[in-house]
Amino acid sequence: MFNRKIFLIFILLFLSVFIFSDFDVNAFEIPDKISVGLDSFDVSEVIIDNKEIYLGYDGKFSECALYCNNSFKIYILNEDIILNIDGVDMINLNDNFQIKANDCLKLNSKRYRGILEFYKKKIDLNYKLKIINLLSCNEYLYGVVCSEMPHNWPEQALKAQAVAARTYLLSSINNKTHKDFDICDKVHCQVYKGLDSEYSRVNDFIDETENKCIVYNDKIINAYFFSSSGGNTDDVENVWGNKIDYLIGIDDKYESECKIWKCKFSKNDIQEILDKKNIDLGEIIDLSIDEINKNNRVNKILISGSKSNLILSKQSIINFFNSIKTGFLSRNFYIEKNDTSDGFEIIFNGKGYGHGVGMSQYGAKGMSDSGFNFIEILKFYYTGVEIANS
């Protein structure tokens, strides 16, 4: 019995150290180079404004530079990728090639660090250029953080954003979200604008949080973030359907600033959206809120027609109304109804901006202004997490 007690005490001590101590997560090694799909360039030709570039394949580059007086142009002709130098077609390139320069690369007047990789992809009936930016993790974050959060915001908010952005990147890599690259440059991943969005002050904050990421039960989290909650964040299951323990709604008591918005839709506006979506409800009779969740966000809207009814739920609510107007910013709203000559008008009075899951950027700013550090900010918005080194 005595030996059994000693064994149990040993196990409990071991578990307490394993569960509650700080830990270094070696399983999440950041690659030397990450690949960013520049999906914002949906084009068949681009201009390289550098005066000299080096051509390469699979990371191996020529020691001899190519020079121009004005600019290089890379474009698709039929099914070939052509390099044009000062207006003269010079080289028929392979389907997959890379370029680099001694300094940054200037792509359609936008500056990028690292290497640019080009390949062609057939979209519908035509080939388009696809471009990938290869660079280090920190170099990528230099172009992300100030694209997602104002550069003059408080230090700790920006550090929280840097760690969340790094974590989101690692999650995208681990989940193999994209086939041809690690992450793209658009808002549905993280906005990435290259070197032109950098600020040295923020680059220092990114360097100071190097390798730090957010984990839950030793696993990299999906570090979603958004602009403004309007007072409450939301459970992820109310937005995308799957329950995740660290993405639960909280009282966002530190968000002292939030977006206030208003949108108006007439009966005819609603009918126009339904017609575009080929949905026939007959004559529109009414629109009402059908369900509000515990985080004060609308889960369901009911549109009643003379033939049938339609339930809009979760993010489809925002997508529905934004299909003909912009400015419907969140599901944190209430409605007013006014009678009009053509039926009725619905006024949506809302707060906040974004899906509401994870970290509120304005909330992070408020916490930073109140003296919280970036680790405290992240642990407030992501329930039960730890900050680890990858």
C-alpha cells in the first residue's frame, strides 16, 4: 500500500509539471522559407521595375544578372511564359521559374522581400500568371501586421497581433489549407502587402516575439481575429459550425472603441437579392430576427413570403445582405421596421466589425492601453491557451 501511494504521488507530481509548467513546443518548427500566394495579382502579365534580376529554378540562381534600361515584363503568350526586356521578347521561360534581386523586388510598383516564383495556371479557358513570394516567417509578418492593425497602435496590441498572425500562419501550414503555397495574401487568410506596409517600430516588435505562437493542449490553434466585437465575442460554432474549446464567446469588457453601423434595406432590395439567388418566396411579407445567441449575436433571420419562408443563419446573414450593398459588418445588431409606399423598410442598427471569433483587435488595443501585456491579451481572447516557442 505504501509503495502504491508513493507511485500515485509521483504520477500526480509528474502530471502537474507536464500540464501546468511553461513548455517549449519543438514539434512546430517554422520553415526557413514560407510561400505566400499573391492571389491579389489575378493577371496575365506583370511589370518588374528592377534594373537587374537573377533567374533561377528550384532555389538555384544564375550568377549572371539580367539588365534592363526601363523594366522587365513577364507575360503569357498563348501557353508560353515570356520574359520581355525593354519591349523586346527575349526568353521563353519554363512553366515554373524564380527571380530575385540584390535588394527588394518591385512587382507592378509594389515592393516585396525575398524571391518571386512564377507559374501558369489555366482558369476557365485562359492561362493566368500565378505568383508566389518566398521569404522568412518574420519577413512575411513584417508585411502582415501593419496590413491588419494600424502601425501607431500600442506596443502590446501589436505584439499580440504578431503572435496571432504567426500562429495563424503555422496553422495554415499544418492544415495544408492551400495546395500550391502555405498561405495567400488576401483577407480570408491574412492581408499581406509586402514591404510597402512595413514600419521599423513594428518590425522590432515582431523580432522581439520571434518564434512565439499560441497553443492549446500542445497543439497550434486556429488564431482567428477580427476588428471589433461591439461588446461580446462569439463561439466559433455560431459562425462556422464546429465547437472549439479555446474559441468561445466572452464579455469583451476592454473594447472601449467599436464600430457603430447602420444599413437600410427596402422590400424591393430584399426581393432583388432573392431574385439574384434564384429564390422564389412569392411576395415578401416580412423580415424578422428568429434567434439571438447568448453572445448577443443574431443566429437566424426569417424572411416570410406568400409562397414559402427562408431562414438565413450564421455567416450567411452577412453574405446575403452584402451581396447588393456594403456596410453590413457583423451579426451584432437589432432591427427597426418602417412602413413605406412599396411595403416596408428594415433598418439594421449594428455594432462591431467582423465574424467575432477569437481576438478583437480594438479589444487588444483597449487592453494594451489599460496596461496588459501581449500574453495577457492573447490568453484573454483565446480561452485556456499557452504561449509557446515554435
